[in-house]
Amino acid sequence: MLDAVRTQLVEHGYDALNMDAVADRSGVHRTTVYRRWRDVGGLLADVLAEATDDGWRPPDTGSLDGDLVAVNREVYAALTTEPPITTALIAASFRSEQAADALRIFWADRYQRCAVIVRRAADRGEIPARTDPRRLLVAATAPLYHELILLRTSAGPHIAAQSARAAIASARAGAFVD
């Protein structure tokens, strides 16, 4: 069922995402879909909740540079790979409050999981001990979202390393210390 939601969203956009289309695509009777989810927001929330339960862990390369570059390469891939499910879910979150809430939970989970990258780097002495993990992670990944989603540029994969290293330089200078 959730695969049908993702496919419908990517192929036809939020405006064409409805309970009947999901039922048709998944081969389930429409009353089953309505009974379980009630509306499109519920479907989108479950797609995002499923992503939160994926078991993903941040890389551990032995350095802050390696870890943040690896995370950014994953973000870059998620934003540029076909089908563009990540961008479709972000766009849908502006149209559905349930999807927006689920997306906030998803991001909170990802930032929490990635905080270990910052703690390990601080323990190794690569950055100040009181570096705020979320602020550093946002600074590292935000340029990718800005370029690829907001500006819709064709920034190449080099942006992943470039953005990570700029954030690391700022972190080393104490920019993200509480």
C-alpha cells in the first residue's frame, strides 16, 4: 500500500494523490484504504513513519570530515536519484499538516541519530566539546537542500564534500558552540 502511495506521489504529484488512486494502484478495495488511513495525510504520515523505522545509522569513518562527507553524499543521492521520492515527500509536507508533522518527526530522528558523529569528533578533539550537533548538521546539509530543492540547480556531487568541509571549518572555529 505504501509503495503505491510513493509511486503515485512521484508519478503524478500531490494533487493526484487520493485514496481511490492508491487503492487502484495497490489492488485493494477502496474501503480498505479509507478504513485504515481516512485521508491522504494519513497515508503520507505512514510513508514517513516507515522511513523513520528503517534502521539507518550514520557512517563511522574515523573522522568528522569522512563522516559528514559520507552523510552529505547520501543526502545528495536522495535528492537527485530517480524516482525523486524525497523531494516529492518534502513538497507534499507543504500541503498536508499530517505529512508536515511526520516529516518533522523524521528529521528529528535523523538529527538525533547523527548527533553521534559530532560527539565522536568532539571526543577526538576535532571540534570544540560543546559543539551543538544539530546546528553543525544543519550547516553541513542545508546547502544541498538550498541548491537542489529551493534553487533547483544542477549542482554536481562535489557540493556534498564542499558543504561538509565548510561546516567543519565553522565548527572548528567555534561557530556551533552553545
